[in-house]
Amino acid sequence: MLNVMNDSVQLGVRDYVNETGTLTTPGDKSTYGAYWRAFFAKYEVQSVEVLERVVQEWYLFSELRLTLRRRECGTVVAFNTAELFVPAKDGLFITQIGHGTDEAVANAIH
């Protein structure tokens, strides 16, 4: 994920790592990477379903359903996210902003 991000990337997405329900806002590429390393240390991706995707020259929008396994207990959970990515002049993304639904036990969703 870091390879497609500009060095000045700004992030504003729901904080699933600390389960605050608020936005997490790492201010540079290093803390951006640290957030995602913590996310993937907490969750193992089971599947990602693209619900909606819009690609234009000046933005990318995606709505996803993520099904994940919590590594500490093995519970399979899911949530939806909607995020906007904005490219910088170098073609790398400089902004990622979005939010997501509350985490729910996956089999309770279907």
C-alpha cells in the first residue's frame, strides 16, 4: 500500500485498530504505514468484495465489504468501508479519506 502513496500522504479513515469509531489521522507516510501494519497485525483478510468503484483522473472512490479474521481470537468479522483517494501531481495518492460501518460477526451479516 505504501508504494502507491505520496510521501506527504494524509489519512482520515475509521480507526479499526484502536476500535474508537473515530477517525485516525496519521500525518505522514511513516505513520500511515504504521497504522496499516497494526491493522494487518490485528486482522487477517478473508475476502474483499468491491461494492462500488469510480475512477476518474482526479479521484478514486471505492466502497468495499471486508471479511476479516481477528488474529487474537479467530472470530470472523466484517464491515463496509467507503473511501476516496486523491492523486498528487506525481501520480501517487496524497489523500485517503473515508469511514466504515461497525464491525459485526460475519455470519450474523449474511
